[in-house]
Amino acid sequence: MRIILFSAIAGILGTGLGGAASVIIGKRSPNMTCWMLSFAGGVMTSIVCFGLIPEAMHLSNMAISVLGLILGVAVIMILNRIVDAITETAADKRKIHHTHEELYHGKSLIARKALLRSGIIMLIAIGLHNIPEGVAIGAGGSHDIQLGNLLALMIALHNIPEGMAIAAPLLAGGIGKTKTMLLTALSGALTLLGGAIGVLIGHISDTAVALSLAAAGGAMLYVVFGEIIPQSVVMTKNRAATIVTLFGIIVGFVVAQM
């Protein structure tokens, strides 16, 4: 029960703090969300490389770990397809993307309506992405409570910039501050569902735990390299995002070894 509570705190509190930060910062620092996303991408990479995958290898073998990684990537690709099917208009589906800005919605900062739609997309996508993160906390905590605590802490930290990424376009799209903060916090609630699933998996076998940890790792890596880093590069158009991402990797490595 405690590890499920930790998963809820990591999801709801993390994204909620991010939403509150966007409300406080407002438009005074347009690059802040981008830098926070880049930092989160680095932290997530460290979680996978120095936490989830080594633990999965320890509990099983390379074949199970690789299978889990592939499974995690496949799940997020399917979820992204679902999100696109729900949110894309007919015109979007016909549109050919000629630049990275078009592919990652870099032009959506122009219109208020487009910003609101972008915020809704982020709300749905990040909410769904929180499920495998919760699974990692639940499964890891069932095997080793210290691992579960570490994962909850690091996922809570990386949920802060994700909350900012949800709240910023919602605010710019005309949603009120209070409602934005509530919606952002609720997007993290699915971490609780993932935590419960992870705990159930954790009681099956070590192989099941290893598979779920690796799958969560694959899901995180896909989000980092398929969405967070490209979006950050589009927003800054310089190397700042790369530097901040590398700093996040270093911080995540230090925390993972403590």
C-alpha cells in the first residue's frame, strides 16, 4: 500500500507542482519549460540506464530485458497512435510535415486555439505516459522498497517539467489558473493506476518484475528521444537543450548511486 501511495505522490504532486510553477512563472521565462523538459529527459535516461535496466538484468537476463524494452516502446507507440487518432483533425492527417517545427507543433505557438489544443494533447499524452512510470514504481517497490522509493523520487522530479509543459499552453489558450492547476495535477493520477498494476506484477515472479521494469524503461526512452528532446530542440533552436539534458543525466546518475 505504501508504494502505491508513493506512486500517487510522484504523479499527482510532481505534475501539480509543474502546473503551479507555470502559473507563477507565466510568460516571464519562455525558455524555462524547455530547459526543464530537457533536464527531465536527462533524468529519465539515467533512471533507465542506471536503475531500471541493471535491476532487470539482475532479476532475469539480457533476453528478458531486451524483450521488455521492445514491449515498452511498442506500448507507447500504440498510445501515441491513439492520442493522434483522438486529437488530430482531418486537415492535420492530410498535412505533410516539411520541417521539425511542423512535426513537433513548433508553429502552434501562434494561435490561441492551437495552443489550447496543444495543451489538451499534452494532457492526454502525458497522462497515458504516466501509467508505465507507475508500473515501474509499483514493480520495483514490490521487489525492493528502496528501489521503489528512488524511482518515485526521480519520477516526481521529472513530472514537474511535464506539468509545466501541460499547463503553459492551457494557460495561453485561455484556461483559468485554478482549472489549469487541477487538470495538470489530475494528469498524474494515472501513475496511481500504474502503481497498482506494478504491485500486482511484482507478486508474480522475479521475471515478471524484470519484464515490467524493462518495459517501463523502454517507454521512458521512447518518450525522451521521440518527444522531449526533439521538442526542446525545436523550441530553443540552439544547443542549450542538449547541455541541459546532459546535466540531467549526470544529476540522475549521482542520485541513482546514493
